[in-house]
Amino acid sequence: MIKTLAKSIREYKLPSIMTSVTVAIEVVLEVIIPLLMAELIDKGIDGGDMNTLLKYGVALVISAVISLIFGVIAGRCAAIGSCGFAKNLRHDMFYRVQGYSFSNIDKFSDASIVTRLTTDVTNVQMAYQMTIRMAIRSPLMMIFSLVAALGINVKLSLVFVAFIPVLAIGLWRIMGGAHPIFERVFRTYDKLNRVVQENLRGIRVVKTFVREDFEKDKFGEVSESIYTNFSKAEKFLALNGPLMQFCMYACLLLISWLGARIIVLAGAGGTLTTGELMSLLSYATQILSSLMMISMFFVMITISRASAERICELLTEKSDITSPENAVTEVADGSICFKDVSFTFGKNRSKFVLDNINLDIKSGETVGIIGGTGSSKSSLIQLIPRLYDVTSGSVSVGGRDVREYDIESLRNAVAVVLQKNSLFSGTIRENLRWGDEKATDEDLIRACKLAQADGFISEMPDGYDTYIEQGGVNVSGGQKQRLCIARALLKKPKILILDDSTSAVDTKTDALIRRAFAEEIPDTTKLIIAQRISSVSDADKIIVLEDGKISAFGTHEELLEKSEIYREIYISQQKGDESNG
């Protein structure tokens, strides 16, 4: 896990190392200060020597100032190093997600990925900052202070040593109790994010059905679960403070009492001076403060450990769809061939979503795909741009197996307008240029005319500079579909796939789009998934899918004769049209 996370430090190694170096110098100076104080008290104040008092006083001030300067530098370097590390972590996680196949993304929910990119990274960032600063400073301070204290008086210094095992056992028990609870908390954070995202995405549905109270209760349950679990974890962590305070004050009392006895009983010729006792008290404070910092560090590690594990899950997940060595980078044409294709999601082979699919589509043909809900129409077309890999058999495009292609080259040759249309916040022009970032205004207008979108865009006050809100909420469903079709056309693809992408468009506009395709892009292979037979009736061939299998394949006229399913759909829709008429 540490090795995986450390890869994200990269250019911030120097600030991280500088933090440790400056912290070490700061610690050395802070350990020297009590020794200077002892000399100042014993030789300057008790001895009544002003020159000695002035000399050690100046040395104290210089040491304190230099220590402060190095402390400031350490803090600055720690902030740069930890913030940069967090930036790289987010970068690496986001880029890793972009390379996932659909099957990889299916393993993680949207809410979980968002939590890992935000809350989990923040926790790891704080732990890293404490690691490069406190995890270096506190052990060094404890060791140096203990050595200095042993040099002054061995017997009194053993008081420190006696309390170290007590603290170690206490911290171990606290960490062991808190860690499993924090793991549950971060899993619940995923659920909280999911509830909030669903609510915001479906806020119109919530308000339409007056379900605000239900959503509030659902949010309240998740929030209460986080509160309950955090409270349990905090009950463990709350023991840390009292344990540290007990050890610190007990240690100081013992040193003060034993030290005073040594000084009083030994008299002027004793083995311990007042200045040395003051130094020992300072070292006691430093040692116990270091132990407190170490305990805080371990608390932060306990919290961040669950986050680090979740981040590593995302970073180590490997895409199961990658480009092969010496990949083919040129798609010859838009021909498509399915040979004995079977497909299932995940590793469950007990039920295939697609079973024994055999198809041969020539380049430039228009093929309609029709079937009932759940007949796996979308699953079929997602195998063509290799959004998923076949479970068995092969899919070929341009005469080559899709697994032989460079993924980027293959997907650039295949334009898919998915069932769920997505527009991004920005102008219409910016959204369209997702298809081709170098497209000219003439290219945009031509694509929009083909998609029958130029008309409504021209009527908008700002035309192609009209701003689209997030998710395209300020345009209608039909307008959104036409914009997505125009965006796909700008890719100038060899294969164009419309996955029920004209469902919100009226039949007249639908017919105009199909006619424009036939006239303007005759060489492009067009696959049209539709619920309306009128959308596919003039296709060269029509595929009828039922339960993941090809039930029939032929022209509109042929299917009316030989396919009972197709005929039933046609008759029911004809009756519906007559009723509407």
C-alpha cells in the first residue's frame, strides 16, 4: 500500500525531504535550549556572574530564533509536499478511472469514486503531512531529549522510560478499537454521497411526486449512521488525551519530588543542581509532548488507513480492456461481423446476456435493431467499440478483430449516441466540439443540419453560443438528442450507432434525420436501435432480438412475413397510430 501511494509523490520528494532535514535541525536546537538554561541558572543567576548570564542569555535567544526559522521552513515545506502529494493522488486516480472499461467502472459506484477523490484523499494528505513532520520530529525529540536527560541524571531519567510501555500499550488498544469503525464510516460516506447525488439528479421527480419528506428521512438515516459510528470511534480516541495527561503530570510530579529530595538531602555538594532539575523538567515536557504527538500521529494513521486502502483499490485496479502490442491504428471500413458471440456481465457464465450471435453487416449499410425491453440491444452495440469485451466468439470491424485495434483508433472510427444522452455545462459550440475539437463553424452547422438541430439553435438568442446548463436541463429531451447526434456526426465516423437516440423526437423529424443520413453519409455504416418500427422500416436489414438471441433478420417486408414478433409489434403500433389519428 505504501509503495503504491509513494508513486504519487514524484516532484514533491524534495519539499518532503527538506521538511525532515529542517525538522531535525529544529529538534537539535530545541534540545540544546534546556542545557543552556541550566548553565544560565547555575552559573549566571546562582553564581551572580552577569557576563555569564549575558552570554548564555544571548545564546538562548539565538537558538530560539534559529529554531523558529527552521520550524517555519519545515511547516512551509510540509504544506507544499502534502498538498502536492494530494494533487498527484487525485490526478492519478482520475486518470486511472478514465482508462477503465465499463466492467471496471461497474465495480465502483459513482458515489464511492467521488468519496475516494475527496474525503479519502484529504485524510491521506493530513496523514502524509504528519508523517514527514511529526513522525520525524517526535521520535527525534524523544531520543535526543532522553539522551540529554540521561547525561544529567540517570536515575531520574528512568522515570521517562517507565511510562513509555504504558503509553505504547494504551495507544495500541485505542488504534485496534477505532480502525474497524472508521472502515465502516467511510463505506457509509459512499452511501451518503449516493443518496445526495440521486436526490439532486432526480430533484424534479422528487418534487413532482412530493417525496421531499421521504428523501429527508433517507438522508437522515444515513447521516445518523455516520454520527453513531463516528461517536463510537471517538469514544476510543477520547481515551488518548486523558492517558497522555495522566502520564505527563505523573512524570512531572515524580521528577519534581525526587529531584527536590536529591537537592535538599545532598546539600550544596549534591549531584543535582537547580538548573539541572529545570532542564530535566523541560526534557520531561519535551519527551511526553513528543509521545503525545506520536499518539496523535497514530490516531491520524488509524483514520487515514481505511482511506489509503480505498485509494489503493482504485489505483491498482487494472483495466481489463487494453490495446495490444503492435495494435492496428487504421480502421479500413465500416463492415461489422459477429461470429459465435456470447456475452455476460462479470464472471457469471450461468446466464448469457447475448447468446450465439452471428451477423455480417457490410460497410455503408443501414441496419435497424428492434426488440422488447431487456432483449440486450444496447449490450450488442457496446461490443462494437469495445466498451465491453465478448465472453466468447469475436467481433470484427473493417475485417479485423476489435481486440487487435488500438482502442483510441477504434473508438474514433465508431460514434455512439447512447440511450442516456449527456451534455456538459458549456456552450452548444463547446459541446459539439467534443466530436471534433478542430471543427470549423461550417462543420458544426452542417452536422446540426443533418441532425435537424440547426433550426432550434438558430432561434435561440445566442445561437451556437447558447449556454447549456449541467446535464442539459435547459433544453428539451428532443433537442438534447439532436445535439448529441450532431456531436457524433462531427467525428466523421465509419460506423454510427444510435441507441434509441430519437425516442424523444417526433416522427417527422425522425424521418428527416434518417433521410439526411441516407443522402449525406451513404458510406457510413448506420446501426439504429429503436422502439418504433417507423424508425427502422426503411433500413437495409433489420435485426429482431429476443432474450439476447437473434429471432429474425431481414428487410421490413421479409420480417412482416416470417417474424411473428416483428409483425405483432408492427400491428400494435399501427393500431396506436390509428387511435392517435
